[in-house]
Amino acid sequence: MTVCTAPASPAPSSTPPDGLPVYRLLTGPDDASFCRRVSDALALGYRLYGSPAATFNGQSVIVAQAIVWSGTVA
């Protein structure tokens, strides 16, 4: 599994930008692109929600990570 890191994020507003939903489930192949998507969401102000999941589709590892907006009580 690829290890993802993210830069420190600025203080988020009370709602996600650009009409994004409060809860999101990011999915995709376990690669650098997926890590960038998660890192970008964290930089926007989302936070990880729960543990990541991984499965194998017969060709590659597919991963999923739930995220929620920082102002959300969970």
C-alpha cells in the first residue's frame, strides 16, 4: 500500500468550498494520484474519517478513504 502524507492545512471555513459535500468517499487505484487526491482534500480542510479500505480487482489494488469536512461533528 502506498503511504500518503499531506502538508499542514489552513483553518477551514464552516462549509466545504465549491459546493463540495460534507462527506466524501475517495476511491481509486493505490497509486500516487490517489494519495494526491487525499492530500488535496486534507489541505482544503477535510479530515480522515475511519480507516482506509483496500481490495484487489484482479489487476491492481483499489483503495478507499472516507473524509468529512472539519467542521462536521462525527
